[in-house]
Amino acid sequence: MSSVWSRCGITSVYHCTPLHYAPFIFRTRALLSRAALERRGFESRHFRSTSSAADMRRGFGNVVFCATQERFELLEAKLKRGFPHYLIEIPTKQIDHCKYLLCRYNIAKSRVARDSKRKPVLDAKCERYASGLSLPVAIDDEEKFAMLRKWARHTVVLIEGEISLELGVRVIAFSEEDEAMLMSIKKQTGSDLQIDRSDRPYRRCPKYVSQIGRFIESAIEEPDWRGSGLNYDNLLKEIWFA
């Protein structure tokens, strides 16, 4: 039987991540959930205090988040502010080897949840509640197929634990400068990930770039380093209150 993805004509999913995390990802050639990163020594300060805390509270701390579309709200918001991010494009045939769920809600920002005053209106054909999760998800293949057919533009792919970045994965940069930094990281970490550049316009903010550059230098020089606590929320605070 063909996969859910091929039945829906979806060939890739996309993971959005800050540029300064590239040394960790390129070196391990994997994407890890928050829980998996914590087991490897990354402390809570490594994660965004807003969205990551909400993900944990709602039961989604052990998943890697991907989107079914190349353009989505999280990425657009970061690029609009000039905060360097890049995309990792993963062929869906690699997802078939993983345990994963689908959800039609923005996990961190949704104003409805099972344990809140406003509860989701369940779509019986494509979702139900799983143990420990406060938002409904598609669990079996028929639910996943129904969700992708009806909610494809808004579907979040929730990969359990981690996913290896195998041959065919593509890294997409959004500026010439970001591409050059990613190429340098690739060379210094010995990665063989393919790097391409999007033709979408985006202007980097110099206030972010200087700190991100220092972070990358430390991550390259010390393979066992676990970060300085630099993340989007903390960097915004430093800039606003400097």
C-alpha cells in the first residue's frame, strides 16, 4: 500500500531552525526534540522560554516539529525581524520510517486546548486525543490521510524523538550571507548536507548577526559545548533593554 504522503502528493516537509544551531545539527546530522536535547546536556536556557514552555505544558516536549508547506507563520515572522533562520527540507519517504503524529493547530499559540476554557471542536474523521496531549492529533493512517486532504496548509508534523537527516535532505538559506555561513559550518563540521539558497528577499539585522556569529564560533571550536543561552527570546530582551 502506498504511503499517506504519496496518496496526498506531498513529497517534502520542512523544519525551521535558527542559523546559530547549525553546528549542532550539521555535526550530528539529526533533528532532536527538546527531550532528546536535554538528555544530551542542553539546559532549559537553550530553548525559547515562550513557545518551548507551552509545547512542554501541552505534552509535546518529545517531538520534532515540521510543516507541510515551505512558507509558514514561524519562519515568516523571524525573517521579517531579520533574525537569521534556515529551512531543512526532508523528503517524506524518510518520515515513513519514523513514529509521527499530525496536528492542525499551532501547538504553542493555539487558544483552544482540552484543558482550557475553550476546547477544540473535534473533526472525527481526522483527529482524536492521545494520552498526555492537550490538543487533538491524527494517529492512524486514515486519520492522517483525512487531515492532510482537509488541513494540509495548516498541518504540523510531529516526529517522535528525533529524525536522522539522510541523503536527499536539503538545507535552504535565505540570504547570500547566511548561505556563506552555512557553507563554512558544513566544511568545518565535515557535513555533506546539500545547501541551496532561496530567491525570497530577506534582510539580516546586524544587531542579531554579531552575537550569532560569536555563538557559531564557540560551537565550532568546542564540539562538546552546549550553548550560551542565546535564543530568540533572550536576544530580543538584550536588544530591547540594552
